[in-house]
Amino acid sequence: MNDLKLILRLYHQPAGAMSDILDQGSLLFSSLAVLAVSLMLGHAIPQVPFSFYSPLLVLAVFYVPGISIVGSLVGRAAGFTTSFARDFAPLLTCAAAAWAAASAPLVLIAWYRVELVPVAAGAACIFFAVLMFFAVRTVFGTDNGPAIAVVVLSWASLVAAYFLWGPLRYLLSWLASPFLLFYAFYFLRGEFGNLTAGLRRGQSFRRNLEAAAINPHDGEAQYQLGLIYQQRRQYTEAIRRFGNAVAIDPTHADAAFQLGRIAREQGRLKDALGYFQTVVNLDERHSQSEILRELGGLYVTAKQFEVARGELATYLERRPYDSEGLVYYGQALAGLGRTEEAREAWRRAVEAANTAPAYLRRNAAKWARMAKKLKP
């Protein structure tokens, strides 16, 4: 019953519903919802050009892997293999719930106003894309821009499904015998289990954290829950959890650091400065001295360029190949009228991004692009 409520919440609270589907949803229920809606569509619209299992098959075989491929190329730190193994089950659960929610109204429209079905089908596609935007943002933790790009580009996988559907149906007709299905399940059940393990682990971890958070003295559990909400861009709840962690343990530098980062991102510079100063007082080298980089970036935004230059100079003495820090440093120098030094900092930012380790290169590329735009 809870899974049905989560799908219904997609109509009025899509962001929160996707987050709860990720934490509490069932892949089996979402898949059955797709099959049920597909079956009803087939009865309501006899001319529907697909079998009742086709939408689920397209989601599992084409669409979700397509999102993983695009997601690994657009704004993701992980490659396709890591992304697919970790995110396949969570993404399929969210995508199946989104498809069921977007397509269910079509059944009612087909029963009562069949002439409106073409228009309603177009609206359903748009609504599905909107829901997948929230799904991608929740599962991958991307910003809005990359999430939109992933959803737009992922439609290429549906084009591939269209052209490959004929051969796939022919192949399935040969593989659908009970004998072959039994042996496929027997030999591949471990692989299927591995694909769904990511969803189970994430939900189990979240339940354990919620249980630990009941303890009024456990600030670390509150902090870990805050990180989950921060990754999903649910900042109101993230701020509450980080605030709880700081209230429980005023020396929790990690929670104060994240509160400062959120405040800076939201443009609350005074609040961000207060949190960052707290972190500096606790540990000036917090997070491999990234607190100094965040302070420098904050002062650049506030146009206090001399203060920013000092903080960033200290940071770059410790981490001279950080592209983000070099971009901020160049901005501080440019604000002080030291144009040639700013150009050199931005040149170093591009060089640092080009020579960054593979696991950092994608994030560093963002700052390299910014450095090239800033460089006169």
C-alpha cells in the first residue's frame, strides 16, 4: 500500500516522492504497476501497438541503461560500469514508477474520451520526462542543468529501441520457452541479484541511519542523513539534519562545513561566512584545507578581493594543482587589477585540469572551461 501512495505522490510532490521511492520503494511493485497499466491500456485501446510487457522491457533493456551511459558522460564522476552496477535497480524502480504514474491517466481518458488520447499521450510523455528529471537528480545527485541534459539525451535510447524492437521480439519468441527461462534464471540469478543489490544496500543503510538518529546524542547519524539529502538537492531537510548534528556536537566541523557550502550556494553569504569561520576555528586544514578554498570563493563573490587572495594563496601553497582554487585565485587577482597574474592562474587551472587523475578529471574539466572563458 505504501508503494501505491508513493506513486500517487508523484502527481503533487515529485521531488519528495522520488526520494522516498529510492528509500522505501519496491522494484517488484513498480514493475507490476507498469505491467498493470500496460495491460489496462491494451484493453482500453485495442489498437495499441505493443504487448503489455513491452514498456517494462524497453525501460529495463534500453531506457535505464541509456540513462546510465548518458549520465556517465554528463556531469558524473563515475564511469558507466560503476554507474550501471550501482544505479540500475534504483533507476529502474524510479523510472517504472514514473511511467506508471504518467500513463495511468491515459487509461481513464481512453475509457471516457478516446478522441483525446493522442493529445493525452503527448502530455504523458512530457510528464514522464519531468518525473525522470527528478529521478535523475535524486539518483545521480546532479545539478538541474546536467539532469535536464541527461533526460533529453536519454531519448536516443528509445529511438534505438524502436529500430531494434523487431529483432528483439523475434529473439524473445525463441527464448520464451519454460525450459530456457528456467536455465536462464538458474545460471544468471546471481547477476540479477547483483543488479538489485544497490537498491537493497541503499535502503538498508538509510533504515540503519534513521534508527541511529533516534538517539538524541548521535550527531554523526544526523550528519550522514544530511549528506543523503544534500546529494539529492533536498536542501531544506539537509540543513535541518546538519543543524541537528551541530546542535548535538558544536565541534562537528563536517556538518558546519556543509551548512556553509549550502548557504554559499543559496547566496546567503553572511550565514556561509559564519559557518566557515566556525570550521576554521576548529580546524584550519579541514577537508584537506578545502575550507580555505571555500572561504576564498566566498570572498570573491562578496568582492573582497584582497581577503580572498590571501586565503587562496595559503590554500594553493598546500594544493597547487586544484583547478577550482586556481579559478578563484585568478578572479581575486583580476578584481585587484593584476591582470597578467590572473591570466597565469587561469592558465594553470587549465593545465591542472588536463593533468588531473582520471577520477577527478570530469569535475576539473568544469573549472577548466570556466578558466578559458575568464581568460582574456
